[in-house]
Amino acid sequence: AELDNARTGRSCSLDSPPTHLDVTQKIDVNPPKGTRDFPPEEMRLRNWLFQNFREVSQLFGFEEVDFPVLESEALFIRKAGEEIRDQLYCFEDRGNRRVALRPELTPSLARLVIQKGKSVSLPIKWFAIGQCWRYERMTRGRRREHYQWNMDIIGVPNVTAEAELISSIITFFKRIGITSSDVGFKVSSRKVLQEVLRRYSIPESLFGRVCVIIDKLEKIPIDDIKKELKSVELSEDAVEELLQILSVKSLTKLEEKLGSSVEALADLKQLFLLAEKYGYSDWIQFDASIVRGLAYYTGIVFEGFDREGKLRAICGGGRYDRLLSTFGGDDIPACGFGFGDAVIVELLKERGLMPELSPQVQNIVCSLDQDLQSEASSVAARLREKGQSVDLVLESKPLKWVFKRAARINAQRLIIVGSTEWQKGMVSVKILSSGEQYEIKIDELE
Ligand SMILES: CC(=O)Nc1cnc2ccccc2c1
């Protein structure tokens, strides 16, 4: 059976994990290709970033949610030629189920909204911070995982929802020192594309695919774009008109081209008016070429970009009014955004805005005398009961060693349990920043 299991690959490589007696070859201590460890310093930066994500989400009254990193593959099978589909980290589990590591959070959120159905009242305002995965050939040496912050508003049809989402991202940027001279938002609406396709009687069913192709503008040669558009039966004229419209950079020009009756125009005008009222007009600009690469967007789309043009999009989002109904749910309007943990760090480095995060501990407690180790433990316990953080030195070490460690962990106070002081029911304290030193009764210590 064991051999059989091993052959079919049903069991992991070893039935029992190697014990200390089994070590023959050294294991690879690096994490799997395209993935990262988070040692303390990197973890402090990640926690700082996520804390800001959380505080902004709560400032906007959003509730936190989360979902399994593993989902049914069916959640992400969209036939629109999206890159996210080509790189799906999917496999067959031991129960022969097709599953995937989530490449994004929105489909899981949609699934949970439908599952909750009538038991949650609209509008829903949820946020999540979750690890997302992709499997791409390591030829490109890119990462296979990243963390995404998502905020979504479900059940609000008008653009006040998109205006609110953009406001929350700007609030985040401001909190970490990024201004509208560092970053802007390109805003458009897919209803512009929809209108052009309608005028050339292109079937609605091709809408998602056309958007995915258009999103590759500036990423692949224009001729390939034209070829791909032709492959979805767009006529020469339709392609020309499409590319014409996409180069429009002002709402007035758009109105000239499309006429004032188009819904896209009304949405965009209202969004820019709301931006004015929020006070973030200088952060956003209309740019018809913005379509985003996810097939399910149906209306306003936006992306945060670095004005120096060195980095890839920082974040992006938009309206996806049809996603819930494609999952068999009711026709509920929805919009949201995703904000990755990679480009933002590059931007902070570029702008010299990386935070100085060092480990902090209030006390380091040690005993200089082997027999007083347990007394040191009781002092540590006492301080911790009072909510004081303590790094307890767990084996007898020379004072020089303790000072070195105290400096490394940034301890504020050194508490020494020494026999002479202990006889008097006291310990000696040293404030490491000032060097001030004094003795204190144990039960006065706090
Ligand atoms: C810059 C970066 O790490 N991007 C990235 C990394 N991993 C991903 C994984 C899933 C989907 C998108 C991803 C995007």
C-alpha cells in the first residue's frame, strides 16, 4: 500500500516526517519559488502597511472579512482570455476536486455575499487583506504571491460608491505621506467601450474579451492589439473608432465624440463633481484608455499610478454589476478595488517614505546570580501582569551580553536581580536611554 501510495503520489513524499535521526541531505531553507518569508524586519513593515489598510477601512465604516486561500477552481474560470486565468494556481486535490489558490479576492467576496443572501442587509461594506497566488513560468522571475487589500461596496448602484472607494485609497496615501504630486488616479468607464461596441453592433458577449485585449494597450505592440480585436470579429472601422475613443483625455472631447446622452458621461461627470466635494479633485483625471484587465468590470474603472511613470499600477478597481448574477445570485450592483503589497513598497522607497520600524520592548530582566534565575522570572511575571513587555534573560549571562541584547532589542529599561538588593527586597533599574540608575522595592515596580 505504501509503495502504491507513493507511486500514485497520493501520500506526501514521506509518510512520517524525518526525525533528527533521519537527516541525510540538507533541506532547501529557502521558501518555494516566487514566494517570500517574513523575518522580523519585513514583518514589521508588513504589519505597518496592513495596520494602515485596516485603520482606513475602519475610518470608512467597513467590516473586515476573510475567505479560504483555497477555492473551487470554478470561481475563477472566465472565458475572457485574462492573464489571471492563464496563471491560475490550480490543481486536483486528493478528492479529485478541481481547486485553485485564489488569484484575487473579489470572487470569494461575491460567493460569500450570495451565501449570506437575505441575511445581510445592503449596502454591504466589507474589506479584506489576503494573500493571492498565481502560477507563472519562473522565466519571468516574478513573484507568485502577494497580499492584496480589498474594499468593496455591494448594493449601491450609483457612483457615490466609487467616489467613496477612491476617497478611502487617497486617505491611505495621505496617512503614509504620499501626496497628489506623487500619485494620481486615471478614471474612465467601460460604458464608453460598451457604447462604441453597441454602435458597431458587436454582441455584448464579446464585451469582457474586448476589454481584456484593450487593457494590453502600451503593454504589447498596437498591431497585436488590432490582430486580437480582429480575432473577435471587430471590423477595421470598429477597431479604428475604438482606438480613437480610447485616446480621449477630456470629458468635453468625449461628449463631442459620443454625444451627451451616453450613460458613461453622466457617471463620470457625477464622479468628478463628487471628487470636488470630497476635496480630492487634484488626485484624479479622466483617461479613456483605462479599462483594467479583469473581465467582470461593467462601469467606472480606476487605477492609481505613480506620476513619475516608473512603476506599474499601484492599485485598481471599478464597478462589477454583473458578477453576482453570473454566480447565480441576484442582480446586485457592486464595486471595489484591489491594492497590492508590492508596488506601494517600491513607491515608498522611491520617495524616501519608508517608515523606521524597530523592535520595542519596555524591559529586559536578568539575574546576575545563577540561583536568582527563578526570582528574575517572578519579577518578569509581575511586570507583565501590569501590562509591561519584558524580555526575560533565560540563562545566566555576563552583564556585557545583556547590555548588547538590550541595545539590539531596543529595551527601554534594564532590571537586574542581584543578591544584595534582593536581600533588601529590591531590584536595580537602569533607564537605558538616559543611563539613570536606581534601586526600587519590588512591589513598587511598574
Ligand atoms: C508585483 C507583484 O508581486 N505582483 C503580483 C504578485 N503575485 C500575484 C499573485 C496573484 C495575482 C497577482 C499577483 C501580482
